[in-house]
Amino acid sequence: MTAEQATNTESTETPNPDLWTIGRLLTWTTEYLTQHGADSPRLDAEVLLAAARKCQRIELYTCYEEEAGEDLRTEFRELVRRRAGGEPVAYLVGHREFYSLSFQVSPAVLIPRPETEFLVIEVLDYLKELESDAPPQVVDVGTGSGIVAICTAKHNSDAEITAIDISDQALQVAKANAASHEVEQRIQFSQGNLLATLPAHQNLDVIASNPPYVSEGEYQQLSRDVKDYEPRTALVGGDTGMELIQQLLPQAADRLKVGGALFLEISPMIAADLKELVDADHRWEPATFTNDLAGYARILKTYRRNT
């Protein structure tokens, strides 16, 4: 049975087996997306159906026996077709949850991933222990949808935050998210490459970044829903994946105060090489790492040394 047949079947009164209820649509779509290689077919089906039905996903569990009308099936069918073709669910529904907040996303920005929550946690933990009479100065480099800057603003009311991205389209998404979460007045948005738009010797407290760190070789091996849909410039850091980070390190050293923190989300594949790079620069304390839930080095941490 095709997706077209599934969602066009004539409805009759129960217990007619041809009646398309919410529960039956979810079951059929889960099997269909499984056949098309989806990693989380049941979750995808639920998120897409909730979007088509314009309800919260949890509401689906109370209406399994409800008949799915023709308009709903038509809208849902199109979403399922696009998902089966590889288009990410977050782009299809226009949002993604991150750090218990909902963020607008579009193909102009990366889809937020759970690993980046470790970056937010490092920033917030550092700010919590920071002893200063002045508001802490935080810069989020490569802000994308704004998740790091916005979560920092939501959970630290004193921080003064600058969010930078080279993409104007990405900044528009980030600004919309900041407005949605009512922190737009506390974040300054700036378009530019890394830290080039900021004056040197700013005495910043924190620089945080989820920079492009995928190598060219890794990029070719990514799944189609990443490689074919998410912005390449936000993923690829160069031939080795380290090139943009190599540019960022000296810029950050020029702008952080003594004791100021640099937190970078990285690929575990380049962790050892990045540690060598940081440790060879006398302006930085020796690099350490925070592991992700899989046990891989995910967040590089270093601090501006007094030289």
C-alpha cells in the first residue's frame, strides 16, 4: 500500500477495517518510515501527525480511535512523503526542542542537537562561580538559531551577551527565537566571521562556540538528512575539520580577560589534535574535555592564562 492509498482510503463507521483513525495512521506511517530508513520512525510519525493536527504530541495518545479526516490525511501525507525523502523532521515542522525550550529552525541553521546542551551547561556553571561586580560578558560565536546565547540569557539574568554569525539568514532566525523567549533586549546580534567584528582586548569572561568542525572526509559520510539539507557552511570546518578553530583560538586569546573561559563543542575525532594545538600556545591553560553521554570528548575547555 502506498502513502497515497493509506491516506485516501474511504472512511466508514467503525469497526470497518478501512477506517483511518489516528492510531492506525501512526502504526502504518511508522512501518512506512522504517522501510525508508528513518532512525526514529515512531517518533517521526508522532511529531508529524501532531504538526498536521496542530496539537501537542502527547495529545495523540488520548485520541487513537478518533477518525482522521480527509484534510488532516492530505496534510499529513505530504509531510510523510517529504520525510521519507530524507527531509529532517525539524525543518518540516519548523521547530526543535533544546534545553527544555522550543526553537524555530529553518534550512538556514543547524538543527539543535542534545550534545550542544553540554556546551550550555559549561557556560552556565562557569558563570555561576564567577565572582565579579560587573555583568559577565559572554560571546556566542556561530550562534545559528541562537540556542547557546538564548539559553544563557534565560538562565543567567546578569549576563550581557553578543551572538555572532556569518550568515544574515541565521541571525534572523536567532533574533526571532530571542524575541519568542523574551531575551532580545539582552542579546546583541552581530554579523561577521568568528570574532573579527569585535575589538581586541575586550576583557570578555566567556567565549562559547559550536563551530563548524566536520572534516571534508567526514562530510561525505554523513547521512542524507544532514548532508542534503543542513547548511554546509555550518558543518564543515575545512579539510581536517580544525581550520576554523585554528583561526578562532588566537582571536579568543586576544579578547578574553585573564581567567576567562573558552568552551568549544568539537568532534571527538579531532580532540587529541586540538589539545596539542591549545597546549602549545602559552596563552592558554592546558585543555580539558567534557564527555558526551556516549563517553566521547565533546566540549573542549581552556582558560586564558596570565602571561
